[in-house]
Amino acid sequence: MLLIHNGLVITCNEEDDVIEAGAVLMAGDEIKEVGSSEDLLERYPEAERIDAEKNIVMPGLINAHMHLYSTFARGMDLKTDQPPKNFLEILEKLWWRLDNTLSEPEDIYYSALAAILEGIKRGTTTIFDHHASFGLIEGSLDIIKQAVEEAGIRASLCFEASDRQGKDLTQESLEENVRFIEELEAEENNYLSGLFGLHASFTLEDDTLAHIGDILSDLEVPCHLHVAEGRADVRDSKKRGYKNIVERLDKYGIWQPGTLAVHGVHLTEEEYELLAARDCHLVHNPQSNMSNAVGAADLPKARDKGLGIVLGTDGYTTDMFASLQVASILSAHQAGDPRVGGEIAQKMLFSANPELASKTFAKKLGSLEEGAGADVIIVDYQGPTPITEDNYYGHILMGLTGDKVITTIAQGEVLLKNREVKVLDDEKFTAKCKQQARKFWRKF
Ligand SMILES: [Zn+2]
């Protein structure tokens, strides 16, 4: 058993309990008890201890949309004298070229593990990844799976199927999803899950969507795809004779319950409504939207239509605290109303993401309570003002950052302790990762 004691425990449970001088007891991959330090120390003298030194103890964070494959883009020369001037050019000059260049198993492995490790250092214990590597499709999800297992987090994986590289590779990308989902089903673990990945409506032909629809009616798994991130996606569906994107994809049965509809920047109220009726989630990625200058989804409108909204990073950052902060201020800024944003952002990260993850991994996550998954972080923060059940969110929003995370535990295993990575030799790994990145950059 593992006992974190002497912490200010923010449980994020239904009662929003905050426990001063609190403790969390874990047994195996589950939380066994949450309570006062004094009591748990006395009753469980044999448990291995971690002293939180009065810092914040809270649930591990959940990232609802990530691209682990994007790691090597950091600092990379695009080798063009015409930098991309709009979203489509960003895809063509950066991301589609990058994922085409991911052609060695090591490219995928180091990209994934580096981003996972950075996430662990910033308190992320669950990731919904959306993978692309058209340079190496078959088996690519197994390589990421290996990285996930070595790091010890939970992850939902998929390959973004697309027609953008020709029909042969479309077929391969569909098969990679099916293969991975079916193989996982046989494994029955509570830390890995497979979704059916699609890139976006505008890079998928009607016949491919029909084929995917057939596959989905057999598999019955949710999808994970970009929707209306840029205006080009909207124009494409109209050009093909559809009323809008959501209607087009609905025709082919893509909106399976639980599907992650990422971005939704240019969706109409009617489309939000249909996504809500299909029990899908809208995934908001504020920094990515701002960086690509595509606009941002109208979250209050989506919420009012009954659509669940979760929070991701789209590979822009591995820091969910940063994503939370930007989500909050972007919504207020966009609405021209300082009242908008706070509650929506809080709900995304601390209610909707945990609900999504709990359902995906068949384990209560995002809450420190008996029976929940033992995914816990300690954050170096004591705060200049009192922290209570009524105001703890204000402290998280204004005072916490990923770089303040000291210790990260997932499934009861200590992945990071006192800022030191415990699952592998971080220095060695980083050196090898840089070496692989250099090699990759030469190919790009
Ligand atoms: Zn994305």
C-alpha cells in the first residue's frame, strides 16, 4: 500500500471535499481510502509513505485530445521560405509532411514517449491520442502502446484514417484501427482503449466514409476525429452537396455514441444539436485554435444545445493546467463577457474529462475517492490565501502550472517522484530522443 500524507487534498469528488492535513491511501491500482493524515497514518503504519509537505494532492489530469506524434515538430526547420499563411497550409507544409516522414518505428516510439513523459512531469495521467504516421502505418499503434506501457499512464489510441495519401494508404489506415481495437478487446485491461480514428471530413471521400460506417456498425466503438477546425472543412461538405459536415458524417453513421468531435469551430447551432443528440463530445483545444488562427467553438452555445464539452491540447502543449487557463480566458475574451469561461473551463477539465475517461477505461477517474483509479499528483503549491471547498478552483486556475507538479502516480505506480522520472533513465532517454529527432529532421 502507498500512503500520501500531510497534503492539502483536493478530492474533486461529488461533494468537492477539500481536506487539510489530508491523506490518500492506495492499494494496487485503486484508491482505498481518503481522509485525515493522522487517522490514516495511525491505521496503516505498514504502508509505504510519501510526505506531501503541505502541498496540494489532487487527481491526475486527463487530456482529451493529443497528438503524441507531433513531438519532433518542436524547433524543426520547415525548409520553406514561404511560411504557412493559413490553416490548410499549416497542414500541408508541416503536419502532413511530418506524419509522412514518420517512417521508422523509432520515430514513433521516441515522439510518443517523449510527449508522455513531459505530460507525466506536468501531472497528466490519461491521454486520448490521435495518431498519424503515413510513413509507417501498420503496427504504429502497437509502438505507441509500448510507450504508454513503459511510462505507466492510461491512453486511448487511434490512427487518423484519411484519403489524403491515396487509396492504398487509406485502406491500411482503416485496417490499423480495426486490428488494434480487436486485439485490445482480447486483452481486457483498464489502461488502454482504442477508438476509431478519422482525420477530418474534408480528407475522406464518400465511399471511404461508407466503408467506415460498415466497419463501425460491426465494431460499435466511438470515433475520434477533427470537425470544422478550419473553414475548408465546411466548404468541402457543401461542395459535395451536403447541408453541412455533421449531416454528411451522420449519413454514414460516423457519430457513434461517445465520439470525440474535435474543435467544432465552424459548426452551426443545428450541428451542435445533432452531435448532442448522438451523444458525442465536443473537444476544445484553445491554444491550438488560437495558434492556427482558426477561431474557436462557441462553447456557451454548444453547452446550451446539450453537448458535452471536454478539454484537450491538440499537441500544442502537454500541460493541462495551461490548457485550462487559456480555455477560461479565451471564452471570456470571445464572448466579451468576463462571466463566461470560468465555469465552462472548470467543468471541462474536472467533470467532463473525468466522466469521459471513467467511461473509456471502466474505472472511476479524476476523483480521489474509495474505489477510484490510483491516479494522483502532488503539486508544489500552498497559496498566499486560504484554500477551501468554495475557492479551490480559483487557486488551481490562477496558481497552478504543470511545472509545479512534483510527484505523479498512475495506477498506483509512482511515475515521477520529487520531479525525478522513476520509470526510466530520463537523461539517457532524452539523449537518444534528440539523436532520433536529428535523424528525422534530415529526412523531413
Ligand atoms: Zn488534433
